[in-house]
Amino acid sequence: MSARNSGVAGSIDELRLLVESAAARRPQLTTRLEKAAFLVLLRPIYPLDSDVWRVTAEDGLRFYTVRRGECECSDYLRHGPGHPCKHRLALFLHRALQAKRGCGKVAGVRKT
Ligand SMILES: [Zn+2]
């Protein structure tokens, strides 16, 4: 609510808005999107190669590699190509957040 919107609180606001808009489009994904948001906030997600990402699991012990949109988790393998497992959703949220901030620090520019 204050002008301090460039730190963690600002990121959480942005993340919540992303989750809300994605869940509005696909309500059946709401719970999984919220789990994905948890991963984005609390677990490391980092690139290994071009379009190859490592997403740390909910337990913080394991990790999954998402290679060109294909995840290696059992949920994804069970449902098949295109399945929105929480790691793919986490990666989607992570990249959307990065895109919003133009991969750099954006001082809180806000219209009132
Ligand atoms: Zn997965």
C-alpha cells in the first residue's frame, strides 16, 4: 500500500496477481498454481542451459529439470505432454515475474 513496492513485498503482489489471472482463465488449476507460487517464493529455480531449467521440489530436497517445456516429474510423465505440473507452472510464474521486471531492478513506478 505504500510506495515501497520494489522489494519482496512488490514481488509477492505481482506473483499474486499472476496467480489470480491465470486461475481466472483456468480455474481447475487454482490449487496447483498456488503450489507453484510457493515454489517460486521459497525454492530455487534457475536455468541450466537455454530453455533448460531446474526447479526445486516442494520438499526442498529433490529437484526437477524442465527441458524445453517437458518436466521429468511423475505427475507430468503420468499425464503426458503439455500437462501443467506444478514445476512447469512455477517456471511459468518465475519467467513471467522476470519479464515484468525486465530482468533488472525496476524502481517502483506506480500510477496513482
Ligand atoms: Zn513437474
